[in-house]
Amino acid sequence: MTQLHGAKLSPFRAATSWAASFFLFIILLPGAAVPQTVTTCPGLPGKYVILKNQPYALCAGAQSVNFDKVTYAKCPILHGNSISLQQNYPFPSVEPEGNIATVNQGAPNSGYIVSTYSPPVEATVPSGNVALYTCEGGSAAQCDGGLCFTSTTGTSGPLWGSVSNNQVICSCPVSTLNIPFEVFGPYPCPATAAEFDSVCGSNVSAINNGATLYIGGPPSTGVRLSECLTGKKPTFNRCTRPER
């Protein structure tokens, strides 16, 4: 559950730019045929790929820690169907040799795995520990398309602490802006406005090493991507900002 770097864009252009540039860390690999569905998602720019029956890292709902303008998120490794921006490579190309599904094809035996999206289960049940926050401004990590290296699984690091055998560390850039966006954050909801603003990264920027950031995107992205992937509109736990 996104390039936000504080430029003075209209809300529409900023959200479009953010969604269309979700972390372009794509490495060049030989092309390969991978079963996939390329689709458009109503209300979202660009084309999306449904990665079918592949392992993937789900960072929506995870925490990340900032270091040198990049965040590192501790994300669970799942297997099944997920969705991501197409991320064709090489770019530009009339007939792309591959996209995000072919990058992820050898995961996790290739030594890395791609961060893509599916609706976080913990955000869809009242007993879960994740909710969707609508933030009026601040900072978030953008993890769609991010690469995660399996050498981090089952280890411990000074930035992110212990990583379990079903988790991986994913690298995701920091995005900051002053227009609305959404993040998947902790649930139950914060009791104070200050706690809510902390989840939205209101006083955090890319220069704040060690800051905790949550994974975000343009407004309604989580719902629209979920509908695109599953054909059903999810009901997410939601948090709104307390008055004080």
C-alpha cells in the first residue's frame, strides 16, 4: 500500500508524477517470457502488471528507516498474485524486452525479490494492526518496484534490527510533499494529533537519518490497486487525524 519531492505542482500533476515514477531501480536482465496480465487501473496513470503466482515482498503496512535519503523497509515475503507499475526495460524502447514481472522471475533464488502490492490482510480485518491514513502533507517511503536483497533475511542490522526468516529488507526512496497522500500505518489509531502527524512524517525529510517512515502513495491508490488486482473493493481499517 510516487515522487513527492516538494515541488510546487498542482495536486493532480503531483499525484500523477508520484504514481508514474514509483521507484525506478530496475536492473537490466535478459528478456524472458513470463505469464502476466498488463492492465490499466481506473483513476491511476500508466499501465500495471499483475504478477501471477510469484514470490514478492509486501511493504504496504511495514515501517522503514531513513538513511542517506533512502529508506530501508522490513517487509514480509509472500507468494501469490500482486500488482505493480509495468516498469518496462530497457527504457525507452518500442518493444520492451521485459518488465517488473521478468525482473522478479527468478526470485528469491536470484538473490533478490521485488516489492509489489497486494491489499495487506492486517488492514482489512478489525482485529488487524494496520490502517490506512490520509495525510495532508509530510514524508513517506515509496516501495513499489523496490529491490529487496535476500541476503538480509534471517540477519540483523544496526538500522532495522532483527529480520526474520520470512522477511527481507527493501530499499525505497523518501518522498516529501505538501499535498494529500496516504500511508498504511499502525492500528489502533493514534489518540492525539501529534501521534497521527508522526505516522504521516510531518516533521521528517530525506535528510533525517534514522527517522521512521511508513509506506505511501497518492490518495486512493491502495483501494484502486486492490480493485485492479482482485476485482473487489477492499474495506480497510482507517485512521483520521484527532482534533488535538
